[in-house]
Amino acid sequence: MRGLDVAEPAVVSEEELSRARLYRLLSRILGAPADAALLEFLKKLEGDETTLGQALGALSEVAGRVTLEEAGREFHDLFIGVTQGELLPFASHYLTGFLNEKPLAELREEMNNLGISRSNDSSDPEDHIASLCEIMHGMIIGEYGASYSLQEQRNFFFNHVGNWAVKFFDDLEAARAATLFMPVGLLGRMFFKIEEEAFSIAA
Amino acid sequence: MKSKTDKPSSRREFLKTASLSAGVVAAGAVIETGSVKAEGLPKENKNAGYTESDHVKKYYELARI
């Protein structure tokens, strides 16, 4: 399917689509302060009794308790700060201790090979957790005009995001400034562990 | 090595029980484009002098104000 320049979503199973939606959800929450629409959406989430379901339920509950302003302040405290936020959600930081390091260079090379480029005007480097989740989403639904096999998704996951994200989500859940983002941390961690295991089943 | 017939149903079954398919996130398909969007540019155009990606078009839109 590679090489087709048709940008319509590939036909994927419901299960794979669910993965894509979770990546998109994480990307939205982690990429920018929540707007009214996102907050409304979060309030409507319902979770079942599974661990993942409970994280979604908790997220929904907290979303119902925070104001837009509070959510914005929390986002700022966690990720922006004066020079930096409480957390640095970048692969380079988690893998090397510094920003803009080899993991970023390797990611850019991989994106190049995959034919993916950043289209927004964010000044953040591409190894931001939100950006990586967005890429996973795109790879699953075939957003880049090509269908990415599970093997390709798996490689990208383990090489660029799965190798550090769980640690980030742990930090997020424990962060001082986290209220809305506490269940986001739990959700991320649970989801990424599921992804890890699911990829090994497919291997 | 698992047989080919084993793989798809095992993965699907696993994802199902992991609750990813809970109506939950299915209902949430309306999440619009995030602020961080990666888009695919056709490889053939990569060496073209100038590619009008979405954010460039947006810039021109805004510049007209």
C-alpha cells in the first residue's frame, strides 16, 4: 500500500482503531492546554471495571471538577513554567538527561524514512510525547497516505516512544502540580503497558 | 514462532480484554485535530523548492488580515 498518495484512513479493525483513539486522546491532552471542547469530551468518558477503564473513569471525574482556567494553569505548571515546567516530556530528556540529543536526531531520521513531517508551528522539538502519540495515531489509521504494518508500528514504538514513556507517565502521575493529569499519567502508563504486551503477541 | 493463524486472533482477543474497545473511547472519535499534528509529505516532493503544507497556508490566511 506504500506509495499511494490517497490520504484516507486505512481500513482497520475496531481494536486497532481504539488504540488510535487513545493515542489521539493522549496527544490532545498532552499537546496543549485543554479547551472547552476537550474538557466537555473528557467529562463524558465512561470507564468499566478494568484498570484502563478505571483510569478513564477517574479522568472523567476530575475533568468534571476542574475549571478551564485551572486546567490551563495546571498545564502551564507541569509543562511550561517560567523557563521550564515541572516535567520535560521529551524522549531526549528521559533517555539522556538532556534535551535535543541523539534520540531526537534518530527520531527525525526515522520520520524522514517514514515520510512524516511536523506540520504545526510548535517550537517544541519533535520528540515531545504528544507529537509521538500523534505519530502512532497516524501510523495506525494510515493518515500519512500509507499503511504502516504492525511491524513498523512496533519498531517505532519500541525505538522512539515505548522506551521511555512509561517513566514519564509515572512522573506525571506523581507530579506536584498534577490534578487533572494524575489520571492521565495512570491512563498513559496502563495503555503503554498494554501496547507493549500487544506488540509482543503480534511478534 | 507462532503460526500465522494464531497471531491475529490472539492480538485482537488481547486488545479486547484489555478494554480498549470499551464504547468509551469509541464515542470519542470526535476529537478534532490536535495541536501537534504530523503530516506525511509525499517523498517525491521532498526536494521540491517549496511545499505548501497546512501551516504555511494558515500563515498566508492570517497574513491577509
